[in-house]
Amino acid sequence: MKPVLMSLVMTGFVTGAMAQTGATTLTMTCAEVRGIVASRGAVVLRTGPTTYDRYVRDSSFCALQETVWPTWVRTADVAQCPIGGICRSIEINNGR
């Protein structure tokens, strides 16, 4: 029983460490981040050690009942870089 429990605990540590690899917007310039979103259309970007979100170029990358809200992120050279948007429910937009 102990070996099974230990392997589950170790798997949890490895999975958490793997999720934290990669560059964040904090290590890229505003132009680099904007270029990534523009070229891919939709991308998940880390904005800090434990924060991330999915950013899109336009509403064609959102679900049917979603719209794009403009968004800004901190980059290595700019405090508020406009990189595109995030998809949000239309119902939230209407205050419902």
C-alpha cells in the first residue's frame, strides 16, 4: 500500500512541475506576445508563475454564445500590452 501511495504523491509533484515550464508574458516583449496571438489566433499564455488564460485574435476563436473582451497583460517591456481578447459569455456582457 505504501509504494502505491508514494508513487501517487510523486506523480502529483511531477505533474505540477511540468505545468510550470515555459516562458511567461513577463519574459517576452509586447510585440512578441501580440505576434503569437495574431499568428495562432488562439493561444494559452502564462502571465505569471501560477496564472494563465486563453487569448484570442478575434471572436471567430470563441464559442457560439461568446464574445471577445479586449484584454491587456504585463510584458517585459510594457505594463499593459493590448494583446487581443478573452472569450466571455454574451450573457455576462448583458448583465444577466
